[in-house]
Amino acid sequence: MLDKLKQMKQLYDLQKKIKKEMEQISVTIEEAGGKIKVTMNGEMKVMDLSIDPFYLVPEKGVELQNMLKRAISNAVGQAQQKSAARMQQVSKEMGINLPGMM
């Protein structure tokens, strides 16, 4: 029983640490030579979005949509990779083996 409580405490501590770590991860993706920028954290939250005014006209609507979709998709992919690597590192540092993560 005590072992189970100890494991639960370790997992709770791991969860808190990982949440903090995910907030610290930052990925910035640029499209159109930097005219479109998306910054995302490890929690997959968009932290910043920058669009050059050149693309804020009706004639550029479809092009802007495509660039935003590409930038956001790439940011999600990179943030997921960084997050997974960091989660493995943190759990290893804490001596916790997560099946499927190592």
C-alpha cells in the first residue's frame, strides 16, 4: 500500500514538472521568408502570431490560409517532438519509467 502511495506521489510530481517544462518549450515557424510567424509552446498553445500586412488583403486570403495552415502544422509537429524528448528526459531524471516513452 505504501509503495502505491509513493508511486502516486512520484507521478503527481512528474506531472507538475512536465507541465512546467512544456510551458518553457517554444517553437517558432516562419513562412514566406518570415512574413508569417507562428510561435507555439510545448502545450500546443499558440503564443504569438505575426502576419505581414501585405497578406491582409482579400486577394491574398487563400494564400494566407495555406501559409497559416502550413506554419501551424509545422509548429505542432516540432513542439510535439520537443515535448516528447523533454518528457523522456524529465521522467528519466526522476527515475520514473513510463512504458512506451523510453
